[in-house]
Amino acid sequence: MYEDTFCDNLDCFMKGLKKRNPHEPEFHQAVREVAETLFPYLDAHPKYREARILERMTEPDRIISFRVSWEDDAGNTRVNRAFRVQFNNAIGPYKGGLRFHPSVNLSILKFLGFEQTFKNSLTGLPMGGAKGGSNFNPKGKSDREIMRFCQSLMTELHQYIGENTDVPAGDIGVGAREISYLFGQYKRLRNEFTGTLTGKGLSFGGSLVRKEATGYGCVYFAENMLQHIGDSVKGKSVVISGSGNVAIYAAEKVIELGGKVLTLSDSGGYIHDPDGITEEKLEIVKQLKEVDRARISAYLDHVPSAQYHEGETPWSVPAELALPCATQNELHLEDAKKLVANGLLALAEGANMPTDADAVEYFIEHKIHFAPGKAANAGGVAVSGLEQSQNALRLSWSREEVDQKLQTIMIDIHKSCVKYGAGSDAYVNYVKGANIGGFIKVADAMLAYGVV
Ligand code: NDP
């Protein structure tokens, strides 16, 4: 099954990768997107090809797979599967979120861990790439069930992580509540209080602005992208998908910068508020989603003038800026066509790989300013990195200090994308820029280590 072939073209490389990793479409998709833009760069820089850096970077350092048994409120024994994919620690300890969702499988976690390696490198902080999670579905579970599941998962996971080894964080289905249960169990098992998880509560080592960081960072990136063409978020109509952590705080920053947020969604459908979601209305969304754990359709109970479109995604609503912030492959070619026909100017991915390959190609062909997740949503892991720094120093920075550092990091990522993605005309290919910018630092470290 394992075929170690020397390839100097993309087709041969992808054929080998698919053979070695069968039935993993999301992983193939993420690698192809990177390899497509990297191959010409490798042609021009043969030292990376000779050392087979891309072949090594597409093979995770290790994958840990384990059973999580736990007891539900009715006393039934339940069994889930969990993983930690430690992808690459060339430039720092592994770092990446944990996802709890019934769709979680190795293909999804490998795509996320691979992307994370490039994203973490782009932040300029010393963090390697990892991802983990479980096919556990937190929806409809009681707090005590969530607690028992998290404690059982950490009872196995704790031996593979640590502040200098691997530092997990949240992702879909893993928010403040889950991180607290996981950290509480880690602390108990290890008898140590270290920054081994990020996204912690403020009273036990968490960082200000971590909760907001991915959404805010995504909008800072969009603002940088628009300023690069002499424009800004101010006055723009904006469509956002999702209504979780990333979507809510992306909406908050758009509103603060003077943009008009028209939509939010969840897996049931989307709400369209033609008058715009204001700061006050967003507080309603926070209460619904963060406290009541309700569906987004409940927005209409508070804002009856809005519309709810069941089973649909928000991409047919005309807007100048789109921020997909829900999940992978939620925006397809037909959606891209509608968005472009309706006057889209720019798109920044708050989620990981929300835009499928055909849609990305269409946006780039039509010169839409398109920011891939590994650049646009790196603000979350960047502030997680800052949380680790504060934990190591045993101090807490102010909100302004963290937000300022986040803004600087997003500006630097944007510069890096422009440096490696600018073409002969004014258009910047951010996909190419982010892939090459993220690759170089990791690749140079791997070259320096020799054959490992
Ligand atoms: P949350 O769990 O807080 O929210 C996820 C949102 O996406 C919910 O509205 C959810 O709706 C929706 N969603 C999830 N799965 C699907 C699906 N299959 N179809 C339609 N809608 C879906 O997660 P986050 O906001 O933290 O994460 C969102 C995205 O951002 C993910 O791609 C994640 O990897 C990425 N990301 C997150 C970071 C973070 O700091 N949290 C950092 C960088 C990237 P429902 O409730 O109905 O399932």
C-alpha cells in the first residue's frame, strides 16, 4: 500500500498521497490546495525537493487513536472514538484544537492538522501543528454528561500532551465549558498547573480576547485586504455563515468597523436581517447561542422583521464581503457564482476550508480578494500562543495589549501573503502567498535538523 516514489510533478505526488491515505477526501483536498501552489516554488528551490520536505510534511509525526467510555445520565455505558494527530513540531510544541462533532474522522483531523502547521507558522510564533477530537456529539447532552465525557477523554489524552509537548485548544463543539472540564481533569491527573490547554477561563490562566480572537482576527485580515486596494470594511454589506464562536465575534468586529451584517446561520438554516444585525441584536444572538444553546431560528422570536430560510446557506444574499465561519466545504461553485454575480468584492475564511476547491478557483479566476483560512483565521491560535506566553510568565496582559498584539500579527500575516502571493498585476493570490509564507519557516527548520 505504501509507495515511496520520487515525484517532480503534482499528479504523481497526489497519486502517491491518495494511495497511502485512502478514503480521506478532506485530507487529499487540503494537501492538493497547498501542493498546487508549492510545486512551482519547489521547482525554483530544489533544496526542498531534494530533501523531500513536502513528502515529510504530509506524513503526520504520529497519530494517537483511543476509546472513550463514559456513562450517560440514565446509567448506560457509551463508547466514542477520539484521536490526536500530532502533525509537525519542527518550529515548536504541537498546537491545535479539539473538535467534538459526530462527523469527526481521521480524514477531517488530518486535513485540519496539516493546515494548522502552515497557519501556526504564519503567526510568527513558535508553534507546531496538531488537531484532535472525537465523534462525540455534545448537542442535547447534559452538563454532567459533557463533564464525564471530557474527564474520560483526558484520562487517556493527558499522557501525550504537556506545555512543552502539545497544547490543545477548542474548535467546533469545544468551547469554554469543555475546556474547563478538560483542564480540571488534566490538572488533577498530573498534579501540575501549567498552560497545557488554551481557551481557559480568565480566573484560571485564560487570556483576554481569546474568545473573540478568531472572529476579530478574520475581520482584521479582511480590513487589511481591503485597505491594500484602497478600501475598507466600513459601509460594506457582509454575509456571515455560522453562529458559533467564530461567527459571533466576526459579526461583532464588522459592526464595530461600520459594516452591515446581514446573515448568520447554523446547520438548520440561515437568518437574513435586511436592516442589519446591530450590536443590541448581536447580544440576543450571544444569549441564544452561548447561554441557551438554542437554534439560530429563535432570532425571529426577538426580531420578527428578519427572515429564516430553513435548510439553506446564506450565499444567495447580495453582499460585498463574505465571511464563511461554520465548517468545511460549506460554499460550493454554484454559491461562488451567485456571490460574484451579486457584486462580491472580498471573502475571508473564518472557518477551516469552508470553500471547496472549484469555488476557490472560480473566485481567483474572477479576481475576488480571497483569504484562505490558514491566513484569515490564524488570530485564534495566535492569541492561544499569547495565552501560553502569559502562563509561562505567570502574568496577564490587558485587553488592549492582547488586541494590539493580535492586530500586529494579522498585519504581518497579510504582509507575508502579499510578499509571496503578489503577481505582475495588482491582484494578490492569497492562497499562494499563505502556502509559501507558511511553508518556508517549517521547511527551513526541517532542513536544519537533517533527515528526521
Ligand atoms: P462552534 O462550535 O462554536 O460553531 C460552529 C458553527 O458552525 C455553529 O453555528 C454550527 O451550527 C455550524 N456548523 C457546524 N457544523 C456544521 C455543518 N456540518 N453544517 C452547517 N453548519 C455547521 O465552532 P467555531 O465557531 O469554534 O468553529 C467554526 C469554524 O472555525 C470551524 O471550521 C473551526 O475549525 C474554525 N476555527 C475555529 C477557531 C476557534 O478559535 N474556535 C480557530 C480557527 C478556526 P450547529 O450548532 O447547528 O451545528
